[in-house]
Amino acid sequence: MRKDSIGYRHNNHSVGLATVHLVWIPKRRKPVLVGDVKTRLSEILDSVAHDREWIIKAKEIAPDHVHLLVEYDEQTAICEVARAFKGRSSKLLRDEFTHLKTLPSLWTRSYFYDTSGKVSTSHVMAYINDPHHARH
């Protein structure tokens, strides 16, 4: 393994790091993610990540939204990552906390995502635009 590849996921035909920042909100932005619901949601998100062999790098559960920074595998689309977290958490939370069934659904259909990595976009652009490539 090359020294500069430490921290990346190594597979048969690829080396890389796929990290995404996800944000989503409860239906009607209701502040329902408090107390036992918040605690249980945290456990569910951890179990989804564990089952899928993803790594939650950062997690914040506010009363009316969720932030996750997740390192995931290169085979999975971002929409599947969001669906896995939102789907299991909605099902289990609504089964366990009946007051959440007053909402038509726990989560809105939408979510925010932003991909991120070890270096910023500006660094990648500078590297790609650097004339050193012409020397090879």
C-alpha cells in the first residue's frame, strides 16, 4: 500500500473515499426529534451504518432536522444511502412512538446532500489545472 493511500477504502479494482453530508427533515418540519425519539433515532442510524459497513463520521440530531456525514462504499448511490437511513428510521420510529403516526409520514421525500472528501474542490481543481500533466 502506498503511504498516501492510507485512509482510503481498498477494493479489488478501486481505491477511494466516498463521503457524503446528508440533511433531512421531518414532515412539516415538526420538532419531533427530542427525548427518547432522538435517542432511538441515533441508535437506528448507527445500526444502519453498521449493517451496511458504512462509517458515520459526524451526526447531529436537532429537534427538526438530521445531519449525517457518512463514509460509504463505492457501489452504493447517494440516493440509496439516504433511503437506507430514512426508510428504516421512519418504519421503526413510527412503530415504537405512536404520536409520530399523526404525521402523514415521518420524513419529507426530499433531502440535501453534499459530497466531500479529504481535500477541497479548489485543491482538486488546482491539481487538475496544474500544467505538470503535460510533462508526462
